[in-house]
Amino acid sequence: MLTAVTPIDGRYSSKTSILSDYFSEAALIKYRVFIEVEYLKAFAEYSGLPQTSFSDLDKIIDRFDTAEAQKIKDTEKVTNHDVKAVEYYVKDHLRELGLDKYEEFVHFGLTSQDINNTAVPLSLKHALEQVYFPNLQKVIDTLITLSEKYKGIPMLARTHGQPASPTTVGKEIAVFVERLQDQLDLLKSLPIKAKFGGATGNFNAHKVSYPDVDWISFGNKFVDDLGMIRSQHTTQIAHYDHLAAIFDNCSRINTILIDFARDIWTYISQEYFKQKVIANEVGSSAMPHKVNPIDFENAEGNLGMANAILNHLSAKLPISRLQRDLTDSTVLRNIGVPFGHIQIAFLSLEKGISKLSLNENQLKKDLELNWAVVAEAIQNILRREGVEKPYEKLKALTRGNETITEQSIVTFIDGLDVSVEVKNELKNISPHNYIGYY
């Protein structure tokens, strides 16, 4: 949409529209209606109200669409209160269903945040389970495939940006697989909690109206049936600590993906990877030869945007003056924004990875130019053999010496006071085979 204010609803809308069912205004309204309807059904059952036709209430949700959401928005213009507009909408439908005698039990004893702080975490739960988890797992699975494909292929490592003991392409990718999978597993283990307890969290209205009912057990069961956990002690609003933990975990995953994107970007600049040329694509408006790593740059930028918002969400939401202030309300409406940027990043990473082609000639060339990296291997074998000060000997040979070649290493080995067998063992070590287990 050319008139959209944000790119996630404009330039990238085709990539982020999958999140509309969870984070759009219409989605928020639908989740609120769902909570109101489910509450009325549960309340009626628990308090002993007759439930002759309460199954008809499901029709309110089954038929809900953007036109119905607009009706609630129109009512909100009059009430100037979004949740009250939802309450009136549900009451209107009760009358249509011939259940008007129950309409005052809609939203009975509740405050707006009982609805919001149940609807919002539920929508987040569904978005994580149905969109975020599968798409992140797809990225991880792609990296697993890449790691297996490049398993055992030697590559010069760089620590502090300087040549270091060789590694393998497959293992370096496996590092990110492990990091991401660990964090995804941790994220899945985090509980999603909801606030449901009346005006200030004590079930005051419920208890005074129906003193013989165990409303704490009711609230626990109601939230549990929705697949969440009820916070036992709250003010008027959720304390959001568990949402903050989720946002922090997502931010940590984003940081790992930024690290990956930057590493691949660097490998491309070193020509370890080439990028497949796509017909009719343009890399530069001025330089026809360019094939830029734009997918990894796009991912990095979007992950950074997501983290900026996630970090604000996790830092701000747990803070509220006394029993409640309104600052959480507008902030909560932005939960979908970071997940929009994350969705764009996931797709960019998938696209970028699909265009990679390993340039083994460049890998071999770099290894051949850096024979000094076998110094670690040689000095450790010499330690094993009891040679005096082997580290210092190799340091004198290699540190600051830019002309170390295979012949330099062979000459050094020939001058050692060790057996022929050990010398042959040392001569068999090269930057191409000194790669450890991976």
C-alpha cells in the first residue's frame, strides 16, 4: 500500500500480512470478543445460570469478520472506550439470539484489562505457535542443511580479524544452528500468563455478588482452558514480566541472526561465498558488475528495528504507577511491529541463503597463504615430545613474519632435534587438514 506510514504495512505488506490475524486492530477486536464470549459461557456454568442456548454464542465468533469489527469501531466513536464497545456488541448479539435476559452477565465483574490482558497474550501465543516458531525453525533447518552440505570443508578462521587455526565451513554454520535451537527451545518453555481478577485484581465484584463461589479457582480454570497461566497476584493490569521475558528471548534470537548475517556478509566480501546471479536484477544503478549481499543487509536492518522495539516493550511494560496507569495500552498495540520486522528478516535470510554458492578455490587459496596457522599444531606436538620451549620457538619463527610458506615450515621441522617419525608427523600437518573434529 503506497500510502502506508510504516514499511511493514506498505512496502513489505505481502510478507507481513500473515500476522494480521494476530496483531491487527481487527484481530485485537476479535480476540476481545472471543474472551468476552468464552467468559460468559464459563461464568454461566460456574455460577449456576441456566445455559439453554449458550452454544449459539459460538456463532458470534464463527461469523466475525472485518465488517463486524467495523461495527465495534463505530460504537467506540460514541463510547470513546474500546472494550465497552466490545461489551455492547456482544450484548446486541445476545438479544438477536433471544438470550437478552443474560446480557447483564456479559463482562460481569470484569475490568477492561481482564479482557485485554487475556486477549493480547493469547494472540501472541497463537502468533508464536502458528507463525513465528515454524518460520524460525525453517531458518534453522535451512542452516542445518547448509552445515551438512559443507561439513569438513576447511576454512581459515579469523580471531580478532587475524588468521587463526583453521575451522570448517560446516562447523561455523553449526555454531549458529546450536545457538538458535537452544534459544528457540528456551522461548518455547517460557510460560504465557494472563491477568484475570477484576478491577484491581482481587475479584472484589465477583466475591461480593456470589460469595459462595470460589472465584480464584474459576479464574485459574478459565485461563488454563485458554492454554495460558493466570497470574495470582496483580493490580488492575498484568505485570507483564513474562511477556518481557518472551520479548527478551526474541531479541536474543535476533541478535544471533544479526551475528550470522554479518558473518555471511563478511564471507561474501572475502569471496568465500559467491551469490547466484538473478536475471534482470540490478546490483547498482551505476556499477553494472555489482551483485550485492542485500538480503543479509535487509535482514540485519529489520532485526535491528525489531530489537529496538522489543527492548522498549520489555523495559516499559513491567512498569506501571501504583495499581495502573495507561502507558501500557498504547505500547501493547505495537507488539505486532517487531514481529513484522522479524518476519521480513526471516524471509530475507531464506532468500539470501538460497543464493549462496561456496567458492572452494578461494578457501584453498587463503589457507595456502597462511601456513603460519599450523604453528599451534607443531608446538603442541613438540610439547608432547618434551622439547624445550616449543611455543617460543614457533613464536620466533612466525610472529610478524608475512613470508611463512610450506617450505619455511619444512625447513624449521628439519632443524628440530626430534625423531624422523615425529618430523614426518609434523610435515603431514597443513592448513588444509588441521581442522580438528569438524
